[in-house]
Amino acid sequence: MEKTETTTRRPAALIWGGRLLDLHDRLWAARGIQVVRPGGAPVARAGPSLYALLGPTTVADFSLAPVLKQFHWMKPRAVRLRIVDQTDSKYREVVTEDADHRLRGIRREYTQQTAATGRAWLTPDPNLAESWHAQRSGGEALTQLRRLSHRRESVPLRVPGVVASYHDSAGVDRWLLAASGRGIAVDTVFDDLYQYQRGVWVHHSAELGPDVRFLGPVFVGAGREVPPGSIVIGPGIMPDDPRVEHPAQTEIRWERLRSSDWHLTALRGVRADLARTAKRLFDIVFSAAVLLATLPIYPVAMLLIFLEDGRPFFFAHPRQTVGGRNFPCYKLRTMCRDAERMKAGLQKANQADGPQFFIENDPRLLRIGRILRKFQIDELPQFWNVLLGHMSVVGPRPSPDRENQYCPAWREARLSVRPGVTGLWQIRRTREPLTDFQEWIRYDLEYVRHYSFRRDMQIIFETVRQLVARRSPRGTP
């Protein structure tokens, strides 16, 4: 099995089109705070909740809770922070590899167990932030800020956290580990990202081979290829591949960060209205044709279900459509009547990661249910949902509210369109252990971001092709 070392030792390398300091500052922006440095990016006077005044090369992470309490009770013009960076570890493990990504060894680097400290200022005052930005050096800016303490317009505060220079690889690793553990919605400040697993953010242009495992937080850059079976060890950054065109970083839209909505690169205006209208007309015509063509199947399927397990013939499960509205998703019943009661006792056998439940040989399935599922006959009643406007022929997999809560950005994306009878995830999923939920997120986001009528036709064609392959002797069920 291959080993892939992640590293933050190259501050000049690009990650998602920007430098390491850009990444640091954007992660703070996702928390509603603009990082201001002497001579750095201009101050945004409208949008940020607070301004963090840092040195030209400083990276830092700390909890905002004690800072916000000071602003609430003391009402200062600024809070002057002393960040205490105390590491409990006396050493760290460094993985080394050769040019072909083969593991060469693991060495242990010992460090002194001392507490580093750093200074930072937080203020809600854009004028103060602009004064800091206008200084020619951090020293000049610090001198000006110290005048506030003499006038008792600032309060001191000591907070535990991480503070380092971006040239310090060990300090950057600690910062990355701390920042990624806060559950920051990285995709609110970077385009074309998806969360592969908690703490692992991947650019859409990156290619992850099957059976890739991430240990710790990792940021995977644009165009990177991670070979099959690799173990990627974090905390770390896999920079953008220099051989591909780097993504352009868009301006931070502070007004969007104030809401919980996930920004999508969707069509707008007349073109978008025409696309939605055309998709809805196609859904009506296609679903009506399928229901008429498959009408003789229902009496046979209902009779077989009745003979094996009685009534009911159909099963309606609550799912969510556009905007989080609930609807009954209809299917032919394929499980025994007490399937939900049996589910609790089968949780340990669950083969799916994330919120899904999947067992390859599910004991709750009826004999006729296995046949109905193999050829996806049980899902034919969903075309009635399509006629009613709950669903579309092609779209993200319909799921209930409890599953949609696992990833807010993913939830907002998939609930911006109607769920589908089939979709990108359904035709591409591998069912590999510990990858199903990650694939689900990846393909849902890919579908929503890159929707086109042509792609819908390709998904329908591939769905039919896979169904035909299952019927043939050589097909794999």
C-alpha cells in the first residue's frame, strides 16, 4: 500500500490558487473575521464582524468565545490578545518517502517543551483596522495601538491557542490541526471544493483513487492525483499541481458569509428559467411515458408481495425536496413489515459510512424484494412523485432530514434542486468500505454545480445500460 506524505514545508506553493497566508486569512474570513496585516489586503469596511490585526507573516488560531465575552461586557474599542501556544508533545513523527511515493521511514523529531507566545489585536472598528494596515511595519502599528491601552480603550486577554510564523513548518502543522478541528465551512470562502471527510477538503479537479485513506486533516489542491490505496497522513497540505492551471481566487463576499446559505455557481436570469422549465417539461413527459409503459408490472409485483408477506404493497418514506420540504417518496415494498424494528439490531453490520444504512445481504429483504431491487422495479412508483413535482427524473438521491444534517454545505446544495429517481451517485458509486458517504457528497455537489440537459441524458442512458447489464448473464448484480 502506498504512503503519501503531506507537507506544509513549502510556503511558496499554491493551495487552491493562493499562498499559505491566503489560506489562513480565508479560514478566518469563514468565521466572519478579516485578518488585517500592515501593507496587506485592503480593509473591508462593510461585512466583517471583527478585524484581527496580525503581523506580516503570523498564522494563529484560538477560540473566539472569551474574546466575544470581553466585547459584550467591557465594550472596548479593541482587545489585545496574548496567545499562549503550549505544546504537550515532546516530539513529532515525520513520514519520509522516495520519488515514487514509497515509504522510506518514519523519524522522530524532538522539540523543547516550551510555550510560545504571540500578540494579536481584535477590534470591530474599521478605522483602527485601516490605521494598522497603513503602517509601514508591524512595529509602527504596534506603537500606535499601545496608545489605546494608555487611554483605557482596550482590554488585555490571555488565551490558549496556536501562533507561529508561516515559515515554521511545525507551527503551521499545529495551526492546521487546530483550525481544521473547528469545523470551519471552508467552501464558503473557496470555490469548487467538497468535504471528503471531516477535516479533509478536496478541490473538484483533484483525482482520488479508490481506497485512499486520510489520517488527520488534509487540504488537497487543484489537479492533484492521489494514487489508489494511498494513506495520506495529516495534518498537511497537498499543494496545487504546478502542471495544471491554478484556480483563480474570487473576492470574499462578506454579505454571503452572514447567512447560512451555501453559494452555488448556478445559472440565473432568463437562461436559468428556461433551463428549469425545459427540465420540468421533460420530467412530466418522461415520467408519464414510463408509468404507462410499466403499468402491467404493478399487478404482478403486488400479487407476489401479498403472497409472501401480505399488505401493504407500497411503502412511503418521508424525504426532502427543494427548500427542505417533506414529501412521501413512494416505492414498492421490498422488506418485511417489521423492518424498521429490526434495523436497530443490525446497526453493527452496517457496511455504509455516514448516515446511510446498507447491508449486502440484508435479512429484512423479502425474496421478491431482492428481485425488485436488482432491476430497480421497486423505484418505479417514484415516477408518480415526479409527476406531482416532488422529484425529477435526474437529480441527487432523495434523503430524509436526519441524513441531510450531516454536512450543511452539501445539504444546501442538494436541496437547491429536486431529488432524482436516478443520478450521478447512483451510476458511479463503488460501495467500497468507508467511501460511500464521501462519494455521495462528491457526486451530488458535482451534479448541482455542473448541471446540463446533456448530462441528464447521459445519466439516463448509463442507468439504462447498467440495468441491461444486470439482466445479461455476464452482468454483475
